[in-house]
Amino acid sequence: MITRQLNCKIIHTILKQRPDRLKNSCSFYHGHHLLDEIPTPIISSVHRHMLSLIHQNRQFEALSMFKRRLQMGVSQIDEFAVAVALKACLGDSKFGSQIHGFSISSGYLSCISVCNSLMNMYCKSLEWTRALRVFEDLKNPDIVSYNTVLSGFEDSKDALKFARGMHSNGVGFDAVTYTSVLAHCVGSQEFDFGFQLHCLVLKFGFITETFIGNALVTMYSKCGKIAKAERVFFEMSDKDLVSWNAILSGYTQEGSYGFEAILGFVEMVRGDMNLDHVSFTSVISACGHERNLQFGRQVHTLLMKRGYGTHVSVCNVLMSLYSKCEIVEDTKLVFENIIDRNVVSWTTMLSINEEDAVYLFNEMRRHEIYPNDVTFIGLIHSITKQNMIQQGLMVHVFCIKSNFLSELNVANSLITMYGKFKLVEGCIKVFEELDYRDIISWNALISGYSQNEMYQEALQVFLSASNELQPNPYTFGSVLHAIASSESISLRQGQRFHGYIRKLGLNTNSVVSGALLDMYAKRGSISESEKIFHEFTEKNQVAWTAIISAHSRHGDYESVMNYFKKMVKEGVKPDSITFLSILTACGRNGIVDSGIEIFNSMVGEYSIEPSPEHYSCIVDMFGRAGRLKEAEEFLNRIPGGPGVSVLQSLLGSCRIYGDVEMAMRVGDGLIAMEPEESGSYILMSNLFAEKGKWEKVSKMRRMMRDRKVVKEVGYSWADVGCVDDSTSLHGFSSGDKSHSLSKEIYWMAELLGSDMEKRRGKTSDILS
């Protein structure tokens, strides 16, 4: 009491002596200058003032005060002053090391509070080994000492090992220990240890601590046990903003709990909670999962009112929401409103706006934002989709220079890109340079071979991959596509893979089932396709389209229409590929009027924009029916002009129905598009020969000679039933005698031909 009165008298004297200075120094900012002029201020006042400066983020001034006290003599410093000074050194170990030296020389290292502050300073300065040395020298560490060391571990597994040692040595955990260790359980994904800690929390009565409850909610959410996270959350007596954010994040991460996240956010708003950026990012993510654009817009309005309209992480999630809901213009507006765009902002915009992806990437670099692996994956995807080969090669070079080729996901994207560009050598080069290959790497290479009609190579890569890793659904999807499309691989190989698929339990996977269905259909086994279709647990759009396409490929119009009607009745919306298969079936069966009705229904009722392939189907349909003028009218409506296949189809129809004038127009277009392909010349030559126009026949043949166009040899393939090698079929052409059993084959062919002649003769006798 006497010292307090004395201190007040001294301050009163100073205030009387300096009235003018007081007017200019009335703010708290200059308070410590007044304190300095007190002849011998009480040390506790210095402590309080230093702490006040630190709380105002004025650490430098707090350290200056400590230095001045030190200059006045060691007697003006106590262990608490040293601890506070170390607190001001957080993140800067240079001056902290000097205080450490002072503490050693002055004997303050015997004070546990100084040692704890030293460890905390070193941990925050990322010098954890120095903190550990201080800890190891402690004779009697307290729980704060243990907690400080725990907070400094970068490796969560090491932290948990340390925590187990604490428990084994009988060190009792407090609330801070439990919170820290639970966070490390999440970091190392050692959730079993976290479950044990939950039991200890319940046993020792710490469950009422809010921040322990928050840590438990976070842990259960991260390990996918959202029901347990909910239980902890609802049993918490005191919930703060962190509690609500933890459960919202858990709902969002789970994916299928978007509606619960939205309801939770509504409760927060009704409870007049002080929402932060974590609250908004979680609920907007939930809106994206649910495709709930209406509520997402309401949240957007609210966050604008709360001052988060330019917050980078909130805006990034908003961009993702509008992108998922296909509102591209709003995505661009949100992007433009972000003040400090980060790599996520640019990457999100680049992935959404694929047409301007290269421009956005260059702008990103101009703004000195360094790309990450996700940026490159989005960029490569956009370049691949637009078939920008030159830009793709440049990005590959950039990845090499910036060492991003070492990122496996980037390398896998490049393999996929080269496959789509039909640059198989690029696929192989990137693949072979990989230090480590995951199943996605193998899938990308198999798909690259398959897309470029190198089916035998695709099969061999699949067999090599199977020796190293277990195939996933996409591995089987790619290799089954190769078998389905190949004329040189036996169906037996596909059947073997079907057995392997059943063994792995992947036969119910939609990707694998669809690929199997397609393989059997293309290889003529429609009954197997039917079996697989009926095995589908949930018949989605892909399944219905696959079975419709299978029957369409076999020209079974009635089955196509029956399945289409069932599909619509089941409430499954057909897509453009479904209609393409239906139109193909109509064309092959000469059902033109129904085909036109279906085409109009696709545009009017289902709002599907016709692609060039749809127009080509209609042209083929009219051509097969002999309605050549209508076919030519539709030909001129094809966006981007007609392709080779539709022109070849129409040319064939012109030959069948003898329309020479149209055939010449179509033939000239085909030859201009593919001057080195023999098919167009031969079709035209045959048409002219049938019409007796021998001069034009000679002209066609002369053009072929001058352009060195060679007629391709037609091959057929036969499965000769070789048990040892079911990967290959035997290919043969007309008059071919290359097979080792050619004599027996020709003998059997003559025998079959003779038998057929006899049967035809008997049938003719019966009919007559």
C-alpha cells in the first residue's frame, strides 16, 4: 500500500512538471515514455506495460523497454520480465538467443517459467531442436513444458510417440495436452489413438472443455465418422464459433451431408453468431455439393453484407459453386472482385474458362503468382480438350524447367494429353522417365495406346501393370475397350478378364460393367451384354445407353426402341449418345419418318443440341432410303461441315441409287479431304463402270497412279482356337496361304462350300 502511494506521488510530480507534454502524450501510445521517467518504477508495472505492448503487436517497443531496464542493472530484471521479453521475441530467435545467454549467466534457467518461454520462443522460430535441448536440461518439467514441446513437433507421428512417453511416465494430461495430441492424431491419421484419448477425456472429466470438444469433432470428421462427430457436437454444453465451424467442415468434407451443413449454417445465423470466413466457405462448399444455387446466392448476399465479398478463400469457393452450377458469368464476376488473388483463384478460373486457359496462365505469371501442380493439371486438361498441340508441347517444356514433371499427377496428365494428340511417342517418353508409377500412370498409357488403335500394345501394358499393381475400374475400362475394338485379340482374353473382374469384386462397378457390356456387344455376343445389363444394381444413364448402343450396333431396331421406352419410363433422361444410337438403328432399318420424329424430339423435348454426328446419322438415313436430295440438304446443315464417314456413306448411297451427278459432287469433296485414301477413288470408279462411263473410270485410275494411291488389302480375322495364346487371332486376305495349316483350311472351306451348295439345291427342290 505504501509503495503504491509512493508510486502515485512520483507520477503526480512528473505530471505537474510536464503539463505541455501531457497534452501531446495523453494517448496510451506514449505511456511507456512517461513510465521511463519514473526514477525507480515498480517491476510489476514494467511487466504489465510490456504485456500491453505485446498485445498491441508492438513487440519491438516491449523489447526496447526490457533493454533499458537491463541497462539500469540486473536488479531491475526478474524472471517474469525475462519470460515476457522472450514472448516478444516470438518468430525472431536472434534477440531471443541473447536473452537465453543472459538467462544462463544470471541463473534464470532455474526458473521454470523462463525455460518454458525459451522453448516456446524456439518452437515459434522453427528451431525445435534448441527447444528440445532446453527441455532435456530441465530437472522438473511441468505440464506447460511438455505442452510447449508437443506444440513444436513438425512430424505428427513423433509428437504422438512423445505423448505416449508422457502417459507411460505418469505425466497427467491437461486440456491443452489433449487438444494438441488430438490435432496430431488428425495430422498422422492415427485415429485409433484418438479414440483412446476420447475415452481418457471422458474418464477424467475433460469433456466439458469446449476446445477439447472442438478437437474431437474435427478428428471424427477427418476420419469419416461424421455420426460420432455429430454426437460429440450435440453433447457439448458450450459451443463457440469454432465448434460450429468444425461440424460444418465435417459435413462438407463428407460430401453427402450438404443438406445438414446448410441447416447448421441456418442455425448459426438464427443464433446471431459472428460468422467468419470458415463458416462461409463451408456452407458454400455444401451448396456446391448439393447444386443448391438458390441458397448459395442468399449466402453470397449475406457474406457481402458481413464484409467477406472480397475475401480470397470465400471467393474461391464461390467461384467453384457457380462453376458447378454452370453460371460462368457469375464466376468471372467473383474472380474480378478478388483483391489479392492467390494460386487457387487463378487455378479455379483457369479450369472453368477453358477457352482462355493459356491466356489466364500467362496473366497469372505476369501477376507473379507461382503455379502449383493443380494449375498445370487444369491447364493441360484445357489444352488437351481444345487439341492445342503446340501449346501442349510448350507447357511440357515449362514443366521440365520448373521441375513440375516430378509431380506424378502432372506427368500423368501429360501422358493423357499426348495420347489424345495421337503422339504415342510422347506418352512413352513421359511414362519411361517416371521414377515412380501409380495405377493412374499405367491407365493413362493403356488408354493412349487404345485411343491410337494400338490394341496389342495396350493389352501388353495392362499385363505388365497387373504384375506390379492391382488394376482399378479404369484400368479394366481401358483394356476392355482395346479388346472390344481390336480385330486381332481373341474374345477369350476378354472373357478371362471378366473372370478376373469377378474375382476382384469389380463386376458391379458402373465403369467396368459398361465396358464389359460394350465389349461383348462389339464382339457379337449380345446375349452376354444382356446378362451384364440385368446384373446392374442401379441402371443409370450410362447403363441404359450402353445396352441401347449394343442393340443398335446389331441393327435390332425393336430392342432399341423397347429399351428406350423403358428408360424414359424409369425416369432416366437420355443424353446425346443415347439418341445417336437410336438414330443409327433407324437408319440401318430404313425407318426414316420415325427417325426424324426422334431427332425433333431430341431437340424440342430434351433440349439437346444436335452434334455433327447426329446430322450425319440423318444424312445416312435418307441416303439408305434413296431420299438423296433430303440427304444433301441435311449434309449442308452439319456444323463445321461434313466429315469423311458421312460423305463416304452418301457416296455409297449415290452408287446404289445411280445418282452420278451427286456422286461426283460428294466424291470430289471426299478426294479433296483425303487425297491419299483409296476408298473414294474405288467407289467413284465402280459407279462410273456401272454406268458405262469408261473414260471417267480411266481418269480415276490415272489419278490414283499419279498420286501413288494404293488400294488397301482387305483383311478378315479368325479365332483359330489356340489355347496357348488367346491374345491373337489370325488375319488373312483373299487368296492368302501364309498360315501353316493353309492346305487344311482351304480343304475345309471347299467342303463347307460343297455342303452349302447341296443344301441350297435341296431347298430349291422343296420350294419348286
